[in-house]
Amino acid sequence: MQNLPRSFYTQRTLTVAKELLGKIFVHKIGKNYLSGMIVETEAYLFNDPASHAFRGLTERNKPMFNSGGFLYVYFTYGMHYCANVVTYKEGIGEAVLIRAVEPLDGIEIMRANRNFKDFHHPHNLTNGPAKFAQAFSLTKIHSGIDLCGKEIFINEGNHIPKSNIVSTTRIGISSGMDKKWRFYIKANEWISKK
DNA sequence: TCCACGATCGGCT
DNA sequence: GCCGATCGTGGAG
């Protein structure tokens, strides 16, 4: 299966946010592969008060100002990480938050990473941005990594037709509520709730 | 120097 | 099902 090229990530951010649905996020750790199909995303644009990049470049959000195809991971709530795919052109500061994936390879490792024992509700393993980051062992140290590399990358996966993509308001923000920039695959049980 | 911001879990009701 | 605890970051004062 083909890894996504730079030209995929440098498209318009809202395009990438929708196109990422159905693609396969992969983190290679030693000889093990953690992978999952992306089922839910949120777009954050440069003129968007809910975006970390809204007030310009800082030490934390620096990776967001790379060209598309880099990873931006931030720490939140004193205990969690969230992972974003940087999009569009260098110097702009836009990204797509990965909110949920459907796990494929390395599920046992993901369970161990999250100390997850709830076998009655398997979808709770990766149905939230911080759950995804923890399951995939993504932390601060991965912020700024090039997704056109060999450690963390995204594969082609399946194309999701427009008719199967739902767009709604984003979650967990207190500004920018007018923008319907959360996207998920219709009738997929692995998306986050609310 | 202070204060707003934000995801998840566990424990309680 | 609701409630509290958790803390780094960056803007405002």
C-alpha cells in the first residue's frame, strides 16, 4: 500500500481533513506496527480563534508552520497528548486533529499502552484524540516529525465517498463554534461521542 | 504574575 | 450519569 506523498498534505486544509478519512495512520516502533483507519478529524485554519496557530508562531506550535505533511503533538489538561497532521503551505499554520481511528495492527500493544481492559466496549480504545495519541504512543517527542518518513506515516487505505462523510461543529473548544469543521465517517462505531 | 484553556478517568450518586 | 482532579502553554495585565 502506498504512503501519502507531500502533495497530499499541501492541499487545502478542509480538503485534507475530509480526504484523511479512510486513510491508514501508521506508527512503526522497532519491528512492531501500530496502525488504524482514520474515522474522525477536525480542521484548524490560520484565521481560526480555536487554532493554536491563531496568534502566530510560538515555541509549541512551531511545527504547524511547516509545509503540509508534518506531525504536531501538543500536551493538554495536564495529562494528555493530541496529534495533528500539518496541512497546506509552509508559513501558514494550519492542521487537522486526528480525533478517532479504527484500530488495525498492534491492537494488543495499544491496549497495553492505555492499560485498557474494557473488553465490553472495545471502541473506547481509540475513540478520542487523547486516546488515539496514547494508544499510538504519540507524545511531545514526536511533534515536528515528517510524515513523509519511515517511522510515522499515512497509507492510502480506502476512499470514502462524500455521501458517507458527516460534517458538524468541533468539540472541546470555546470559540469558532460557527464552523462545521469536524468530519467523520457515517455510521462508524469508532468515532468519539457527543 | 496571573488566568483561560482543554480530554479522560475513576469514584460517587 | 455527573464531578473533580490533572498542568503546560501563551496572552493579558
